[in-house]
Amino acid sequence: MDDIVGEKFNRWTVKSVAYKRNGQWLYNCVCDCSPELKKLVRRVNLLSGDSQSCGCLQRELSRKANSGKSRNSKIKRSEYEKIIKLKGKKLAKELAQEYGVSVPLIFKIWQSKKRRKK
């Protein structure tokens, strides 16, 4: 049953037939991200699209979805220091608007930095 050997399914490339287990064919496949790593993938999962990669696709999509969402990473260290020094509400509101975060988050950051300095 090697009719799909050599074919590509998403990021999987089918290298050879491995064996049949519980009535289902398993294939040795390699992913685009690491050609030296072979994985066993069920034929039905290849054909249905249920298995698209070794997991690298999910990690990549997750990274893209989460990129830039870390609220604290939007504010630079120099901005933290301004918050600590000035402690002003006006500055906090300006920073919140500039970086798209809430004023309470700004003060929470200020409090945590203040505690670390002690």
C-alpha cells in the first residue's frame, strides 16, 4: 500500500510505508522543518488533513497569534523608570494611551518595580 509514497501533505512528505496496525496503514513521514526526523503518521490523518506537521505549524501559528500581545513588553525600561520617578497620574495616562495598556497596569508595574528596589 505505497500509493501515497513520495507525496506531500501540508508539511509532511511521505517517505515509505511502515506497517499496518489495527487495520490502519502507518507511514514514515518527514516534516519540512526537520528532514532528518522521521515520524509515523496514519494514512487516514494524512488524507483528511488532521495531521499537518510535526507540531511546528501549530507553534508557528501560535507565535504569530501571540506576537505583540505581551502588555508589559510594549513599555520600554526607560518608561518604567519615568513611572517610578514621577509617579504622576498624568504620565500614567499618557503611557497607557501610547502603549495601549490600562492605567491600573501602569501602576501595577510601578508598584512591582518599587518593591524590587527595596
